[in-house]
Amino acid sequence: MPKPDLPGTDADALIDAVIDREGRYVNHPADRGGPTCWGITEAVARAQGYAGAMRDLPRADAASIYRRLYWLRPAFDKIALRAPKIAAELFDTGVNMGTGTAAGFLQRALNALNRAARDYPDIAVDRDIGPRTLAALDGFLKARGKSGETVLLRAMEALQGERYIALAERRPSQEAFLYGWLANRIGPG
């Protein structure tokens, strides 16, 4: 059942899916994030007050971190009220690339899809979901209807895919992750 702060989107289901996909403890030598458990990096866990061994991070602690840092803090819950598929994509991208990067993809896509500001004004790509980004999303959905959500999602995923490929091109060690990123982070899950 959706949480009261998440009408239309079950954040618990999104969080569970990310935790299941990320898995338990991993310390891959090419992963610049270092040791992770449930997809939570050691740096994030420590910043959130976890002091134990990373391999022992409780799943419930990881879920709480995801809700606070990757759903509520970046205001993806507010996006969920308008466009649940976009909110789910923002959450997943935010976990993998950072919430600011995810928000920037949304802002860039909204600017590119506003038909030269005829549907709604351009917004700053400040990587922060605020009133102007929400108003632009509302304007987009009003102009394009429910099918617009799918097109916006594709635009955001195109930006994400390009970033993965560019990362692998710049840092060959990241090629170890490219196939998985494209298989698991782009398109229908």
C-alpha cells in the first residue's frame, strides 16, 4: 500500500526494487564508490550515522537512507503526484548517478520539449526540483497529455544512456559496469 506521502507511487516498492537489484555487500575494485551494501556507499552510510561494518548494514537502514536522501530530500515525491513514471526514473537515476544529475536530466528534457517556450518558459538547469521545475512539468503534461510522460521518460533515459557511454569512454575501468547499467537502468525494468 502506498505511503501517505506518495499518492500514485509506492516508494517502498521502488526502494525494495533498488535494494534487490543492488544486492548485499560489494567491494568491486573498479567501483570508485568503494564498499557498498544494498547499494549504499560507505561514505553515505557513515554520513547518515551508521558506524558498523558495511557488510552488516541492515536492509531497513538502507531503505530509510533511500527514502530520506533519494526520495524526499530531492522532492521526487512531489514529482510522483504529477507523473509517477518520471518520479520512479528520477529515483532510480538519482541512486545510480546522484539526485542532482537526475533532476538536471528532467530539467534539460523539459526545456528541450517546450516548443521554444510556447508551452511553458525555460527553466534553469540548477539540478534542484523547485517551484519552477514543478510548474514546467505541469505545463508539459497539460500541453502533451498523459502520453507526454512516456516521451519525457525516453528523453531522460537518452541523456542517462549518453552519460554512461561517455563515462566508459573517459574511464575504461568503467566499461566493467556499462553493460549492466544499460541493461538494468535504461528502458523497461
